Amino acid sequence: MTEVFGLPLPVLAGQIMLGLVNGCFYAVLSLGLAVIFGLLRIVNFAHGAFFMAGAFGAWMLQRYAGLGYWAALLLVPLVVGGLGGVFERGLLRRLYGLDPIYGLLLTFGLVLVLEGGFRVAFGTSGQPYPVPANLQGVFNLGFMVLPIYRAWVIFAALAACLLTWWLIERTSLGARLRAATEKPALTQSFGVNVPRLLTFTYAGGIALAAFTGVLAAPILHVNSGMGSNLVIIVFAIVVIGGMGSVLGSIVTALGIGVIEGLTKVFYSEASTTVIFVVMALVLLFRPRGLFGKEGAV
Amino acid sequence: MNKTLAPWQKVFIVVLLVLLLAVPWVPQVVYPVFVMKLLCMALFACAYSLLLGFGGMMSFGHAAFFGSAAYITGLVVKIWGLPPELGLLGGTLFAALLGAVFGALAIHRQGIYLAMVTLALAQMVYFIFLQLPFTGAEDGLQQIPRGTLFGFIDLRNDIAMYHLVLLLTVAGLWLIHRVVRSPFGHVVVAIREHEPRARSLGYPVERYKLTLFVLSAALSGLAGSMKALVFQLAALSDVHWHLSGDVVLMALLGGMHTVFGPAIGATLVVGLQYYLDAFGGWVTLVTGLIFMVCVLSFRSGIAGAIDALRTRPRPGP
């Protein structure tokens, strides 16, 4: 058997693949977080909670409505994104123009409400969600076995990232969005409905989080606490990458996922802390983040 | 903040102290252990607010200081078998050290970034304590002996323990009061209000911020150490981000821009959690709702509202 660094290649490749899957989750979440922050100046603490709501949405659709994975992948982001839009319109909007800390605190309150609510309704133990029938099985790549579902997750997450990137950078909607990010008052005076754009952006970011939640449902246990641990990691990734660029945050997220996977192989005790160590090092040597813009502290 | 205490404040403090001193003699009215928890959390909330309300820096990871001090006190007293005064000292010093590390990394960032950095660092501390061999992982470090203070005060007696907690809490609050009114405090206010100007006047801004961070962490640690001795337990919930969120809520509810208002917030939050404890997820749900209502419509908090009432111009004749 081939060995790399004294480890059998399948073990190493398997962990790198697991790291990539996690990295994909981080990437879609940090992307949504960055887009929301860019336009709304709100650090959306509730991002992980909406991710959890997405996973629960898939589970509930299957349990109570008998709808399968593919329907969930389409419906759940729409519904949860819509709820996010309502939250922005009804509550979050009142905090614009105040210290951004209040936005963080309001969304933190929402995290507790959602987590507590799902805990009251479904308890703390994880709910199983099956891998869809047409994505079961494995690819045998020779040097490793790749479960089809995980390959699909990597593909779907990267597609979502690229689509978002294309939407922001290459369409007229994205141009308006970027204009509103730079100069909201000026953009509004040109006749762009900025408040509606804000609602749309928030709902879009939340839909991305819910989409990731559905993708994660068959891999992680669906439970009320699954989002908040993830969102803290995503915060660290945002600090590491800086909020400067869309592609930067995707690259950082994937890289961090792989580093985490490799740490599991070589020194598993540190696998939960390695991300935060990387963050501390970045803060020491490059305080604005790897891809952060100068002065954006 | 620079004014001396008003007469009504002095009266209020004396009445409160008399009431607190009376607590251990009327255990049938209030449960002294519950009041000890209140005192610990009040000190924790005010120590937090020294950084937030006074220094203008929002940390979202203060549970790391509280919880690690609790664990270190447990380690010193239970595993190493040293007396409780060394346990309290060890816990507080460790929290101060941790505060220096957090502070050194975090003060280069401001506002929400500071909150995110401290939250992430605190999560790292959480995982470290989850894995360290002496912490008992999910079970926590249990049955920490209270021991005998200075070799002759038996802390297993709730009345002795109560007086120690009361004394240390009052001392901690007094220290905060002195810091706020000291020349050091004036410079901190100057930095909070206009950092570039303070810098241009030649003040070493980073050093002041770091000192404030360490002070806040050390006092939070003292609160955590006392809690470990009172309940003879250091658990993962003491380092969990939920507790970091709780202390933010205490500050918000009591008055985010005051220094001692958060003590009122601490009383409300601890009381609420005490009564809702049996309902599991409902505690989290209700805490979250209070959070949202406060942020949306009660941002000045209780102490802020009292201040606003007192300074409202009286109608003329």
C-alpha cells in the first residue's frame, strides 16, 4: 500500500476529502456572511441557526410531508430565505444606522430563540436523515473510496459559491448591489430601491445558509446545536480571510477545512482548536486578514 | 462618572449592604447559596462592563475567563490539595494571564471584529478544557473541596463561605469603582471617546486598552473562582459561549453604558434562569426573546432608564 508521511494514502486522502466537505460548508456560510456584512453592515450571528433550520426543514418535510431530498433542496432555501427576509424587514431594519454591535446582539438573540425553540420541540438528540437513494454508494478511485454523496456536496457547494460570485460580479443586479455597498445614498438617488435590495440580500444569504443545511442533513446529525458551533468557526474564518473579497473567503474556507482534516490525521487532539490557532497567528502577523483590504480594520 | 457618590447612592449602598449581611441569618427567607451565585454573577457582570460600558470594547468571550478560573481553582484545591486562598489566587491570576493573551490579540481589532475574535478565542479555550485530563470533560470537575481559609476558617460552613464571597465581591466592585475614577480611568474614557486624539496626545493607547482588558479578565476570574468554591464544581457550561452571551445580556439589560447597572441585569438573568431551570429549552428561548426586545426597544437598560428619569428637566413653575 502506498504511504505518505508514514500513513496509508487512503487514510490521508479520506481525511483531506472530509476536510474539503467541511470546507465547503464553511465556504458557503462565510460567503453568505460576507455578502450580508458587506451591504447591511450586520454580522449575522444567526447564520448558523438558519443553517440548522435548513437541516431541520429537510427533516420535517420528509417526516411530515413525505417530501424527499430534492424537493427539500429546492423548497427549504426558499422558505427559510423568505423567513429571513421577514426578519430583516420587521426587526433588523430598525437597527440600521446604530452601532453595528446591536445587529450582532439582535441576531444573537434570534440564535437563542431558534435553538431553544427547536430544542423544546424536538429535544437535544440528533435526528437521522438518510442519503437520497440516487446518491448512495461510492466511487472507487483506486487510491481511495469516495462516497458519491460527499462528492455531490462538494460539487453543489462549489456551484452555489460560483453562482453567487457570478451574480455579484457579473450581473446588473450584482452591480447595483456593489454600488449600494460602496455608496448607499448615491445609489438610492439614482433610483435603485436600496431598502428592497437589503431585504433581498439578507434573504439570499439566509437561503444559502439553509441550502447548506439541507446539504449537511444526511452527513451531520440534525439537532438544535449543530449551527452555533459551526458559526463560531465561520467567524474565525472570516477573521482569517478578511471581509475583502468573495473569492478570498471561499479559498480561505476550503483551505481551513483541509488543514482541519489533516490535523485529524496527524494530531487529532488539536483538530478542534487548530482553526483558532491559525486565527491567532493571522491576527499576530497580518491583522487585517489574508485577503483583507488595507485600513478595513 | 467622575462625580462623587450622590447622597441617595450612599444610602442605597448602605441599605443593600445591611440586607446582604442579614441574608445568612434568615435562610428561610432567601437561600444563601443562591445569593452567593448572585454575588458571583454580579461581580462577573460588572467586571465585563468595565471593558464594555467603561472601555467601549465588546468582548464576546468572557466565559473563557470565568470558566478557566473555575477550573484552575478546582485544579489547585482538589488535585494539588492546596488551601482555598491559593485556589482563588491561582484562578484569578490564570484569568489575568489569559486576558493578557486575548487582549494582545484582540485589541488591534475594533467593534464587531473584537467581538468575533474574542468569541473564537473563547471557543478554543472551551475545547482545551473539554480535552484536558483533569477537567472530567462532560461531567465537569466535581467535588472541589472548600477547605479551610488561612488554616482556621472552615469554608464548609455556608455562613463563613457567604461572608468570604460577600467580602471579595464588595472588594472587587470597590476596585472597579476606584479604577473608573482614577487618572487611568480618565485616559480610558479619552481613548473610548476619541482614540486618534488620545493617541496624538501621546498616550500609549494599546497599553491602556490591554491593562483594562487584563483587569476585566482578572475580576471575571475571581468571580469564576468563587463560583467553583461555592458550588464545588467547575463545568463546561462555565466556559461555554452561552455564558458569554448571558453576561452580554446582563450588561444590556442593566445598562450597557453604565458600570454598575449590569449588577441589576445579573440579578434578573440569574433569577430568571433559576426559576426556568426545570423547563430545558425554554430558558434559552426566553433569554433570546428578552435579548431581542432589549436590543430593539430598551437599549439604555435599567440603569440608563433610571439615569434618564433622574436627569429629566423638571417642569418650571
